[in-house]
Amino acid sequence: MIGNDDNPYRDALAGLEIEDPVAAFFDWCRERERIRSKREVGEPAPWTEDPVFQRGRFLNVFREDDKGTQAVLRFADPARDSILDLIHALFFARWCNRHTTLLALDRRLLKSPADLHQALLNEVTQPWSSEVYPVVPANWEGRTYDRLEACVEMFPRCLGFLEVCIRSAAGNVMRANASINARFRMSNDFPIFMALVDLALFEPELIRPDSPVPTGIGAAPYLDLLQRHLKCADHQETADKMIALQSRYWPQARRKFTPIDIEYLSCECRKYFSYVNGTKRFEGGDRFTPCPDLPGRR
């Protein structure tokens, strides 16, 4: 998922001295979780004295607290008794990735392409999909499908293939991801990865929650810092070491971290310290503005 030469975040932390990136990682987690907890019980903003947290937008420490993931899980939960239906729901949800659509859409429409097409374009709040991460065209049996076509037409045709790839991966998300994208040939396979790690929350025997994960471009700079500091061989060993250190640095955390947590929280730490380093600005969608109608969300 990463290529250093093409990574726009490669130099985001260049020149910044972080004495102990492990301690800084867990400091970030504790403060971000305090912010979420204060907001959830209705305390008034700003919830923190940290100027970066006051001005920037960040994900929650535990991804199940984010409104996008909550919408995906709520959308897919009624399908959990059928593996094929569950895979269908999760892949559609991560291609769509807009919580307002997932909350409004009847999941049963996935089995009716014409009705689903009508609903996505005319019956839900537009745009029906989110641009938080890119969803590029996918290929299946000699045809290229854009985002809408994949959601409506492609997934019903390839569910059996997806199930075979997942079961053949022996719980390894990277192996399942690679098998699927060998056929989809997507230039950015992140939506596949997200659907698979969501599947681990429903079916841990199919995709193990402790499976090693690839490194995204946003997480790479901070994982590099952690790797050097911990003297690890690679990012996977680094994630394992960080998970082991959680009991020392944050024993009060409500659950144990998994490799995907370390990867995506490293991305958030890279973002935070990019603001500190002046390589990222508080502007556009990255600037936090309180939403009084959404208590407990940020």
C-alpha cells in the first residue's frame, strides 16, 4: 500500500524531534479518548487545553467510536447470519462509505440492482458516497466498473469469488486483500482492506483481528519513527511491540489494541505532529468545527 517515492506524507515529520515517539503515541491516545468522553457526556467545548486538538480534526482512538464505522456495522449487522450477505453488505458499505446513505438505505436493496441504482441516485441525500478515501475503478471478468457500477452490478456477480479468497487466506487480511485485488486490479486497494478488517469484527475466524496489516501512506512516517526507536525489523514487528507496551503505557484502556489500531493511530499521530511541525495547516476539511447536533462525535 505504500511507496516511499510517491508518498506525499514522506517528509511530514522531517526535522521534528520527538524524544520518545512511543510515549507520544500513548499520550495522544489518552488525550483523544478524554476528549471523546467529555464530549459524549455533554461537557462544553473545547474539552482540552491542547491547541492542536482544539483546531484539528482527528479520528477517535477506537475506530468503533467513529460515526462512519458505526454506520457500516449497523448496516451490515442484520446480514451476519449469512456469510455471503455479510460480505456483500461490508464491501458495499466501504465502497459507499457515507454514513447518511448507510443509515437511510434498506440493505435488502443490495439484491435488486435496479432498485439500488434508483435509491442511490434519487432517494438518499447526495452525494451518496464519501470522498474520505479514494474508491477507484475495479475490474471483473473483462470489464471495468466505476464506483457506482461496482456497488450495483459487480458485487452480486463476484460474491462467491470474494468468499473463496477470504476463506483461503487462513485469517490473514493481507493475503485475502492481495488475492482479491489480483482480480480487481485496483490502483488503490484501500476499500478492499477496510471491508476485510470490518469482517474481522463479525467473523474473527475468517479474518483474525490480530492479523498483520499493510502500512498506509499516512501511517508510514510515524511507524518509521516507532520502528527506529524500538529497533524493530519492520512495521509488523513494531505493531506487535506497541501492542505489548500498551499495558505499561495505558493499562486503563478499555480494550487491547490490534495491528490495525496501531496502523491507523500512527496515521493520526502523523497528522497531529504534522501540525506541530508546520507541514500541515488548519484549513478546509481538516479544521475542526463543533457540531452541536452531534454530541459525542468529532
